[in-house]
Amino acid sequence: MSRGPAAVAGEVSARRNLGLSAAILSGLALLALILAALAIGKYPVSLADLGGVLGHRLLGLPSRVPAAVETVVLQVRLPRIVAALVVGAALSAAGATYQGLFRNPLVSPDILGVSAGAGLGAVLGIYLGLPVAAIQGLAFAGGLGAVALVYGVGLAVRRHDPVLTLVLAGVAVGAVLGAGISLLKVLADPYNQLPAITFWLLGSLSSVTLGDVAAILPMMLLGLTPLVLLRWRMNLMSLGDEEARALGVETRVLRPVLVAGATLVTAAAVSMTGVIGWIGLIVPHIARLLVGPDYRRLLPASLILGAGYLLTVDLIARSAGTIEVPLGILTALVGAPFFLWLLAAGRRGLG
Amino acid sequence: MLLRVEDLAFGYGNRIVGSGVSFGLEAGEILCLLGPNGGGKTTLFKTLLGLLPARAGRVHLDGADLFTLSRTAVARAIAYVPQAHAAFFPFTVREVVVMGRASRLGPFSAPGPADEAAAERALETLGIGHLSGKIYTEISGGERQLVLIARALSGEPRLLMMDEPTASLDFGNQARVLMQVRRLARSGIAVMLSTHDPDHALLCADRVVALQDGRLAACGPPAETITPELLRGLYGIDVVVTSVPGLAVPVCAPILD
């Protein structure tokens, strides 16, 4: 049964149209989620009031809602929502990239020690009593430094499979950094610093400002650019080093570029919000179950799902209980059962 | 000459696996690589693919030094067919086959309709067009091997390098793969394959290269080269090589005592 190029082209464009409508649909769903997140909270805002605030700010209509409502929506909720979208998307994209690069479904963005490095940097900053911006700076530098160290070890040890060497070096360096974090926790003042350290290590969006988001946005975009541009090549990277090279991919250039991109994105996210576990591990799996393993669709799907997932989790974190639950706890509590359900439902996508 | 290997030494790092290997390969020719486990076949393949640097000697691809060519340039001419493996992620067969187009695309571009069409053509050439929507990890080992050959073909190479394409396949699928190899060679593609079965060399090869302890043990037309003496030297067992009625080429069988 031979099919002409016209039939093939028709099929291809049919798949494209399907992808386009899926993209529009998921974009609308995300928009609805954002509006819900602006309205829901300890101080409920009606949809009419929300419309008033948005109309005033976006369209320049005369303001007809109390100033308090506008403050809640724009000063309190908007920064958290923007941060949740950016961080969720970034961690998921980084996780999807790392899972492909390391050909392992258990890989999360922390695989090369970025979270441990950022954690040590932030904990050191809290221990030394530094201001917030300095803590964030130290976290960012710690994350990049840890990955640079791991990558350096990987380059120095040339006797084994380069990918395996990287993973093992990441585990070893992560252990050392984790020991450093534990040491600082023991040394820290148990009434002031220790709670701050614990809270930071579990991740939170509660004190994020739009200024924080603006500060990390350039790094995010810089890191995401190669991931997005090279996403079809990621398919080939997931075949392993030798096969990818035999197919004409210069992995010696591509791998460091992709690792650098994913690391930059993760370090920037973690430096702002603390360590939020599970997202980078689980969202790429959910995306793969929904759209398959082809990174042309997987990466955009991971970005959108990650943004929506963290937004949802943060919405629960700030509205469910009387105290705010750290995000790291909720991402696991919400994510793991959902993940198990998907696993049992048995769509394709796992290795 | 498409590929010319001159006095090549190959190995990993400081460890030399083989040396003094010379042979040539023309378009449309099938070269079969024989040799015991650990004889250096896979290392030789990796070196000829440009994945490992040569320790000494030269490899010319169309007269150009292979090791000065870019990965893209090598991959456009030489396609590699690994042993059928389980890919890590459940790509569709179509997605796997179109990966063979990588060397024909810019670094930031994804395959377009022309590449999809080339992938479909490659599948049709091998008679497995019906597999294109299936999941690669869910098809049989024989089908996977054919899909990997289709992936190699989709890049429109002039030379196919196949590392034990018949290993781990059942009797029927082994014959099917060998038939495809012959068809591809007739269409002008040069094929270099390794095998553990000297009968496969007798059935389809134009030339046999036997590798033992990293050295060239023999090189020539299969019917003259594959002798009981050579096979005893390679594998350390006694073998009968005899002609049988109804078959144009001789067959080999080990003597069990």
C-alpha cells in the first residue's frame, strides 16, 4: 500500500491542526485558571470586581472597585500568579530536558546538584543574616556552581559513559552539598534561622514580588531559548550519545548547551522561590502521557502543564488552611496520587 | 572508491584494539565483517563512523579524510544501523524513522513535509509502511531492526553500516533482513555489516573481511575466503564448508564431537 507525498502531507497537516487546536484549548484553560487564581483566596473577589480591576488597568476604564480589592488582586495575588506560572513552566521544561538527556524517568532538575547548590547558597545567606536579595544571589550562584563542578568532574573523568559519569558525579556532589546544608542547620539559631531555612528548603511563593520575577526573567528566557529551539534535536539526544552522534548530531556541543539552559532556568527559579520538588519530575511524565515523547510537542506541553500545575498547587497552598502550607509538601501530596492514577490508567509515555 | 581504509589502527584512548587494517568499499557492494567476540568489529565500526579517532592510518570517504569531516557531513554519507534495541521513550515508528533526517536539517529546524515523505518512502522501501503509526517500543525485535534500517535509509545515505543486524532475530527475520540488504545494494547503496554467522556472509556478501585480535585475518570474495582453516583460526572449532544441491553458495556447519 504505497501512499503518495500528497497523502503524507495531508496527514502531517492534519496532525498540525490537531496540535494547534490542542494548544488553543490548553491556552484557554490556563487563562481560566489565572482568572480563578486572581479571584479565589482569603479575601474573595467577585468576578465583577475582578473585571473592574482588569478593565481599569488593562483598558484604562474608570475605576469602580474599592482600592483594597485592587491591592489584593494586583499587589498580593498577581505577583504570586506570575511567579507560579514562570517557575512551574521553567522547572517542568528543565525536567523534561534532563529526563531526555539522561534517559532516565527518575531524573528531575536536581540531577546535577542545582537544588543542593542553590540550597546551600541560600542557607548560608540565611545563616549569615544577609538581606533577601543577597540570599537569592547566593542561591543562584550556588546552583550554577554546583552544576559547573559536576560538569567539570564529568569532563575530567573520561573513562566511562559521559552521561553516567555526570549522573554519578551529580549524586556525589549533591551529597557533599547536602551535608553542608545539614551542618548549617545544626549551627543555625533554632528560633529564628532554622524555621526560615526549613521554609526556604520547602519552597514558597508567599513573599515573591513582581520585581523578583523581573530580575530572574532574563535568565529564564536565556535558558529556555536553546531548550525551545533545539527541541526536535532533544529526541535524538534521548537515543544516547553514540547513536545521536552517528545520526549527525554534535552531542559535544549540544549537551553542554542544553545542560546550561536547563540549569540556568532551574537555578533562577530556585533562587526566587526555594526548592520546589516534584514538579520537574512529574510534569514531564504527565505531558508525555498526554502528547507522547516527541519533544516538538512535549516541551510546549510541559511548559503549559507546569505553569498550570504550580498555579493550582499555590492556589491550594494559600487558600486551603489557616496557615500557608509549603509548596514542596503540596506538590508531592497533589502530584503523586494524580501521577499514580495516570500510571494505572495506562496511557503510553513511560519508558 | 566510496570508502578506503588504509593501514588503520583503532582503539579506545590509549588501548589499541586493532591495527594494520586496509580494505576498500565501492558503491553497491556488500562487505561482511566476520570475527570472534572481542575481535574488534564494533570498535572498527565506531572508528569508521568517525565516533572514535583513528590511532594510526587513514580513512577516506569519497577521497576526503573522514576525520576532518563534520558530524553532519559524515552522517549524510554513512548511516549507522545499531542492533535492535528498546528505545527509552515510546516514540512512534514515524518519529523514529524521521530522526534519520537529522543530518539533512539545520540545527534549529524540525523535519518538514519533505522529511516526513522521505521517512514514509524509507518505510515503504522496506515494506513496513503499515508500522508507521505504531509505537516503537511495542513492536517485535525483527520489526524494530527493519525500522532502524528505515531510519538509516530516510537520510538517503550512500553507505550503510550495520552492526550485527541479524543478532537476536528469529530465523525468518534474519533472512528478511539479509534480503533487504541485497535489495539495497542492488539500488546502489554500499553496505558493510558484521555478523556471527559465516553463512550470512556466503549468502549475501561480495567481500568478506575477517578480523581476529584486531588484525586482518582474511579479505576476499566469500566463497574463496571462508574456508574451514579460516573459521578454525577465527573461532577455534572445526567446521565443514560444503556445497549442497539446490544452493548456489556453500554452507558452513560446525562439527560437534
